[in-house]
Amino acid sequence: MKFLSLILAHLLRSKRRTFLTVSSIAIALFLFCTLRTVMTSLDAGIRASDETRLVVRHAASLVFPLPLAYRDRLAQIPGVTRVGYGNWFGGYYQDPKNNFTQFAVDVGSFFDLYPEVLLPAPERAAFEGERTACIAGKALVQKYGWKIGDQIPITGTIFPGTWPLVLRGVFTAATPDADENAIFFHWDFVNESIPEGRRDFVGIYWLKIASASQAAAVSARVDALYENSARPTKTETEKAFQAGFISMMGNVSLLLTILGSAIVFAIMLVTINTMMMAARERTTEIAILKTLGFSDGLVLQLVAAESMIVSLAGGLLGCGVAMFLFRRLDFTAGGMIPNFRMLPETFLFGLALALVMGLLSGAAPAFLAARLQIAGALRKVA
Amino acid sequence: MARIPFIYNVRNLAVRRVSTILTALGIGLVAWVFIFTLALAGGFQSALRTTGSSENAIVIRKGSTTELMSSVSREAAGAVLSQEEVARATDGTPLAASELMVVWNLPRKSGTTTNVVVRGVSPKSLLLRPKMRLVQGRMFRSGLDEVVVGSMVASRFQNCSVGSRLKLAGREWTVVGVLDADGAAYDSEIWGDVELFMPVFDRPVFQSLTLRLRDPSQFPALKKRLEADPRLSVEVKREDEFYAAQSGMMAGLLRALGLFVTSIMSLGAMFGALNTMYAAVASRTKEIGALRAIGFGRGAVLASVLFESVLLALLGGVIGCLLAIPVRTFTTGTMSFATFSELAFRFQVTPGMMLAGLGFSAAMGLIGGFFPARRAATMPIVEALRQA
């Protein structure tokens, strides 16, 4: 520790170079944190899911609906405590670009199944009592500047026409990972308004089970019940269902990892270069230090510590800025990724990476400095 | 005004070998990331762009933004076929195909599952897409439990090679052939007989109708007449525009990601170039003083340092381009928001992207070299010569 001032003096010797190096490391780690946050935010749905909720859908895909008649049978299956259902609506607000999550749900069971949707009691009563009512997440309400009582026309793509919904409540999410960019409205309203031939079909059933340990058994029971019917089912935990969605996005995570590694590697090369230049310019000084009696090991430590400090400073700056932007400012990447939020692990991961970069980039110059021959070094410059 | 010979810069870079290589590699990787993201977005877009033809029109239900959400009844399809703008096949029948489209969840070879587009087609479907060729096996026979698969499906999914049995809608189907559409979206689809698919998939209506126009310039008239007919309730779009529109959101997202990453990252690499060139100038103070003393002007020194920096960056750019060549063999799949199913595509590296990568590198060198060059040019001669 007593050599700290010596190291700092070295770093301040060329302020511009230290500043540029710290900045380039900060930039690399900022990008790293950003890409990792994209990945973890995509997975937010998985973390938000409840292990005691099962999702039942048509075995082929969500595109095919299941009959409403399944509801009563599902309720009788041992282990199931509550049955809810709904349809993915897939419409948009004003412009096809505004396609946030919209669900037509069975209002009677919805709040039992989704306790993380928090709604004040009077608003809930108003929502339940009106056929055309809807509730919207706080984030969405703020984005579009809606007020309670506003008419929110949603244009259907799966269910044609414009649906005149009235905002009766603004919900908040009980956990940060749950999605506030969504609106919910009455399944009954949609069902009554579509042509008779399409009525009484449900996109998804949600089952509440008593404990997570029963998930596999209950799923198997449901699927066995409908296995040989015209509309077989696929039942899985909400977590598995969400994970399936992410897997449909393809190898996004692989692509982001490739990009992230390339960035970190590129900046590491730049840093190694800088550290070597810095050591080379100080050949005389290092020789003098050794003449004064600094051991090879101490010189090695000094040079290595210098690069570690630079890397760590860059890491703190880059990860800190990312943390500030992606947590405090509620940045959503233009609404493309709801819940864009940086996790504390990402911050620590970034700092660890910065330390590794410092270690690797300091290794070569530190080694060269330790092996420096005093006489030769002093003669070269003279 | 005399110019400092270029060979001076080349030799300078060669003398500082390690530093030159490290800086060039750093810049090269930035150029690589730049080309990589362009190739990703370009590949996705080109898969959908090359799918449609401007000679074809597609008819879907009014208000549906995608084929998946659309439905076209047999009656409506019949009415469309009788329009005079529809081209005729050699046997005089309309050159058009009513198709069914569903998505089906299938296991990838990696074990994860994803949705695949399953399309019920009629005999004219292949005629409407002249780029599609049968690369293996044969076409399915009408009325039999046979399907053909796109080349991307064949290579990426389980049970999808010729001869294997594939389970769809509770039945087993034999895969009898592989179709290749040269990178278009059809490569990610499974095709079978529409008349068999309709009862099996329990679908009473078609999803779309694709037709060849007798003359592409007649499209506006046909569109106007069909869309005005209240009994049909359809929308008519040019096929190429229909598919190009599907690529918009995803390609935009990929491009935005690429632009964001590369623009910030280039700043980091530029700082590296700045450091290198500052060091290059500092260690050559005496030399630069000497150059000025024997008559080279400020402009000549400025140009020389800038040139060296750009040369260094271009070296990096070339490395980036060389590293980017193998990228074209990468294949990936991502979800197309329009079909909720996987669209597999090959990364597309074009000479234009490579040139853009080189230009991008040169710009980094130019900006990174400017400040050190200015410092070299404005150095007082006497002091510079006096330096150790």
C-alpha cells in the first residue's frame, strides 16, 4: 500500500493516456453490461413465472384454440385448485407498431391466478362490473398518457374490428420482473362479439396447483386426458412455457455472446498495447528504481498494479454508468424490451471482467520490467 | 510543397511491430463486429426480400396484418380466380394457388422446440415460385400422407430428412423431398397437399391466395376492384412488398443493435489509435524536428502522421474483412414476428459491407490520428530538436 502514491504518480505522468485507456475500458464494459442486460431482460418472463402455475395449450401451437368445455374437466383434476383462461389478443393501439401484450381473460379467476397484478379494490370492482372495461399496466399508461375513463380503441388482427375498451384501472406489478406493459380485458366481451362459429374457444388455460412438486404429475394427468382427442393439449409450468418462447427467438444469446466477447477482446488488445507503450517509455525510470534497490518482484507488482488500477477504474466507470442508465432511468430500448433492467450480478460480472483484463494486459509489460537489465537499460537511453 | 515519402510511414509502422499489430487487431475486431451485425440484418432481410415476386399478388383477409391471422373462404377464392388480370397456365386454368398455413411446434436437432410454418399448397404453388427447386427426392403426391420440406427445415429439425416419418396433426407423414428456394423464407417451411391438409388440420378456409398477374401494371386496378367488393372483404398486396414489410421490425431491431454496439465500440478503438499515434509522435519528436528543419512544412508533417494513422487503421480494416469472410457460412434462425415461427437464414456478407467496414476503419484512423498529427505539426522546431 505504501507504494500507492508511486503508482498514482506513474499514472498521472501521462494524464491523457491514462484518461484514454480508462475510457476505452469503460466503453467496453458499458457495452458488455448492455448486451448482458438485453439477455437477462429477455429472461425476465422466466424469472417472473410462478412454479405453481401451469399453462395448458393446444399441443401443436398457440395458434390453435381449445374448447371452453375443457374448463370443467380441468377443474376436477386432482391437484388443480383454480382454473383460469384467456386469449392472446394480438391487436394494436392506433398503429401496428404499438403491439404491447393484450389478453382477454376470464375476469372471475384472473386475480386469483395472478396475485402479482396489484389493483386498488374500487378499480377492480369497476373493471369487473363493466363488460367493455380494461385495466392497463402503469408503465403502459404513462407511455401513452391514458387516464381512467379514457376510451382505448384496440384494433384486432386475430379478432377483426376495432374494440372500444374503456380504461377502468391501472395495475402495478408486485415484482420487478413482471410485465407492466400489458392490458387485460373481458374474455366474455370478446366471445360474445365474434361470429358464432368461433365462439367458446380458449387460447390458454392457466391452472393453479397446490404446490410446485405436483407440477409434473398434474401436467401428465391433463395431457393424458386429452391425448386421443381431436384437440390434444400440452401442459407445462409457466416457467417452461416462457423458456419455450425464448428458445423460439433462436440463438440470440449466442449472437450477443459473440459480440460481447469480440468487444472485450478488442479493447483488451488496445489496453495491452497501451500498457506496453507506457512501460517502454519508462525503461530508464524502471532501471533507476532497480538501482535504488527495488527487487524484480516488487517492480513486477508495481507495473501489474498499475494496469489493474486502470482497468478497475474503467470497469467501475463503465459498469456504473450502465447501472445508472438501466436501473435508475427506466430505459426500455424504445419499448422493444419491456423490463429492461440491469441485474446486480451483471455489475459484479463486469468488474470481474475488468480485473481479468487488467491482469492480462499488465502481465507482459510487468514481466518485461522485472527482467530488465539495469546496465543495458541505462546505457540505451544515454 | 514537398511531401514526406509514404515509405517513411510504412517503415515506422514496421519498426513498432508489436504496437502496430495490437492496434490494428483492435480496430480490425471493431470492423469485424460492424460487418457481422450488417451481415446478420442483411441475411434476415434478404431471406424475406427474395421470397416475394413483383409479378405475383397475394390476397388476404381485410384487417389481417399477416398470413397467419388471415382467412379466405373458398367462395372468395373462386371469385378472385375469375378476374381477368390473373395469368393463365398453359392449360388455360388460372395461375394461382389457394394455400393453407398453420404453425406447428417441432423439435430442433438441438432438442429445443420451435414453431415451423406448415403450408398446404396446390399444384400451381411451385409454378408461382420459379426460384424453388427440388434438390432431393421428389414432390409429394396429392391425397397421400406425404410432405416435402424446405432445405433449412431438413438441416435443422428432427425427423425431417428424406424418408423419415414426421408427426403432424396426429398423423404420420413421410418426408419425400427437399425444396430449396435459394435462401428465401420458403426454405423454413413444410409443404403438403392443401386439399388433404384442410380436413386434417380442421381448417375450413384458406389463409391466402397467391396469383400471377397477367401484366404487373394491372395490379392497382385489380387491387381496387377486389378491395371494394364488400362480399369478399379482402386485401390485395404485391407479394414482394408483402414479404419485405414483414422484415421491417426485426431487421430494424438488428440494425439498431449493430449501430449502437459499433458506434460506441469504435470510440473505444479510436482511443486506442489516439494512444498509439500520440506515442508514435512522442518517440519521434527529434525526427519530426529534423524533418521540419530540412524544409518539410507543417502541412507535410500533418499529412504524413494522418496518413500513417489511416494506414494503420486500414490494416485493421483488412484484418476485419478477412475475419468476416467465414461469417457468410454461418446460419442462424430467429423468430419472425409475422409467422410466430422460425425463419432460418444465412448471414450475408456483401462487397458493399466490406467496403463500408474499410471506410469505417479509415474514419477511425483519421479521427484517431488528427490530434497527434496536429501536435506533430505545431511542434516548435528548435525545442523538438533539443529533445533527448
